[in-house]
Amino acid sequence: MYWGVRGSVSVMSYSNEITWLRSLFQKHYSIHNLGLPYPASQREFGYGIEGKIDKRHVSVRDENEFNAFLRNTVPLYVSASVSEFMNPGIQPMEKKGLVGSDLIYEFDADDIDTSCKRVHDSWSCKSCGANGKGRVKKCTTCGKGTALDEWVCSECVSATKKQTFSLLSVLQNDFGFDEKSLFINFSGSKGYHVHVRSKNIFSLPKSARVELMDYLSMFEFDPALSGFSFDGKAYRCPKYARTSGHAKRLLDELLRLVESGTEDEWVIISGSSPRSIRSYLSDRVQWYKEIQSGYLPALPGKKTEAFWNNVLSHLVSVLRLPIDRQTSGDIYKLIRVPNTLHGSTGFRSDVISFSALSTYDPFVDAVAFSTLNERKLLVHHAPKLTIGGHTLEPVNEPTEMTLPCPLSVYLVGWGAATLR
Ligand SMILES: [Zn+2]
Ligand SMILES: [Zn+2]
């Protein structure tokens, strides 16, 4: 099947904002020929102009046809299947002829509680009119559900990198995937995607994929079954030199805490008083040695068991990767095509090398449009935003302004501004 959408798009009428965004996207796609990281003819594509995916079950013969589609149809969002099919364009799904599937992991700033959200996000209550800063889901005055005004910034997108790195480390160390089968890209909006593309996992059935997710997310991981156990007298832990997998990660995190965790951190994690913590931590070197040799240090009275239970369960919650079992195991899932533009931000969903990930900042690196071009807008509201080196100070009431293209595209895509 050919894309078959050319005619239908031209007769539809879109808002001025969508039409403007598409004119910019069209220019971008006519200058840049995108390379796909997989054979184009075996993937199912989906795209959206008003929504993220208005249409799916679309196929192309090759990369050239894919690029022609981007230039002719000019979608604001483009996704492709995580699976390869014999006939990706036909329906229903069962008739496509599944060949195999990548493993996909998505990390999203929405899932992490960062302090910046109390600066750039706000809430309001339609029932009683109360409002405030932060991602507050229930009105603090009347308890009803709130309407959220959510944004992302370099800080919260960057927080998803930590999880991306943890995942990459588990995939490499526990499963032996090498860099050649691991692909990272910016999602185009709020986080990062990791694609595992390898013969070893290509034909894994769904049940095995869910099992893999469970391992990675430490679903039902119990420290007691990995050698952390209190026998009534001593709290044992696995010997550092002989351990691997999650038990090793837990020990690493524990040793880091012993080495450099602040007293405040220990108070919160363990539930002990600041005074007790100060006395326990008076000899960190000794604690470090004891843990490495297979014992969690004993505490006065009967505190040992509860103290270490609290610490271990906190560390497990920190190490647990927020991987959604259902969507990550879904072989029919469509996910953003790397290097395409994202209609809510105007950012490129860049492919990122391992070495570039630590310094990658989408608010600088994913900017697709020239800062030399400007556009007059009515900005309804916005927090402080810096894109492509240009900063917009907070806008609290509708204000007419002329802004560089990357900021204009972002605000219009995000739904916070209209054209003037
Ligand atoms: Zn209220
Ligand atoms: Zn943020």
C-alpha cells in the first residue's frame, strides 16, 4: 500500500498554527533527507497532524519513499512499529506477518519528581478557583481534581538520562548487549528512547519480553532472596567480590551512601534520629569494610534489622527503573521515528551516540530551526524558557511579542501561543 494520504490532507482545513508549523516542517524535510535505522519496507508507520497518531497501517517501499512522504504529507508526528512485518500496511495486525521486534524503553520527565516542576508547572481548580505552583493533582483547598499546566526544561529532561544510563548498564553488564545493538534517541519532547535491535531478542515472544521488563524494573525483587538477611543476630549481605546483577547494584548504592551520603539523607532513608545517625556514621571507613566483607554493621539495642530493612527498601526503590510492563512488551507499539520533528516542540528526535549522551541538551542540540528567523505571536502564558540560546522571561498574561523561530515553534506547538 502506498501512503495514500496526499489527496485527503490537502482538502482538510487546519488552524493557522498547524498550517504555519507544517510550512516550517515542510521546508525542513525538503532540505534534510532522513536515514532510517532499519529497513523501511518492513515497518508499519503511523502519523498525525492534529493528534499524535491519526492514521496507522501505512507502509513504504524504501527510504526514498519515506522521505517523499515527509515532504508531501508533512505530518507533525511520525511513528514506526517496534516490529518488522512481511506486509506492514495490511490489516488486521495478525495478517501483517510478524518477522520480529526490537525491545524499546522510554524514559519520560513526567515520571520523575524533580524540583524544577515547582518552578515551571502550575495547577488550578475549576471548582473553587484556587491555584498554585507545582504538579499538584488534587486541589489543596477543596480536594477536587486540578487542571495542570505542565512544562519541561533541561533539568527534568536531564533527570531521565540517569535512568537511561542505568538501563544501558544493565543491558550491557547483565545481558551482554554491546553498543552495536543499543540505539539511543531523544524522544523529541520529554525524554529518551532506547532501542535494542539484535538477533538475540528479535523473535522473543511477549511473555519473555515481559519477564525481561520485570528483571529490569526489579519487579518483585526481594533483597532477602539475594543474600541480604537478618538471622536474629547479624544482618548478612552478599560478599562484594562475589556478587553480580541487582545484588551488586544494591551493594554499590549502599557503599556510595556509606562513603558520601549526607546525615540528612541517612535520617530520611533510615527513619533514625539525627543524633543516632551522627554517632553511627562516626566511622564510615569501618562500615565500608564490614559491608564489603558480607555484614551490614550492627547497631545498639534491637535496631539493626529495622534500620537496614528501611535502607535497603529505599535503595531498591531508587534503583528500580520506571518501565511500563505492558507498553514496553507490546510488539504492536508505534514509537517516534528517530530524527523526525516533534510537533509539540519543533525539536528533532536526534539519534545520540553513547559518548554524546551525557552532555546532550535538547534545548540546545535538538533545535531544528534558525534563530535568525522571527515570528510575531500572542503568548498566552509561559514559564521561563531558554531554547537555542534565547531566553523568554515568564509570561503571566497574554502578551504580544516577536520571538526567534525555535521559541515561537515551541510555544505554538505546546499550545501556549497563537500567531499574530
Ligand atoms: Zn478547589
Ligand atoms: Zn523541569
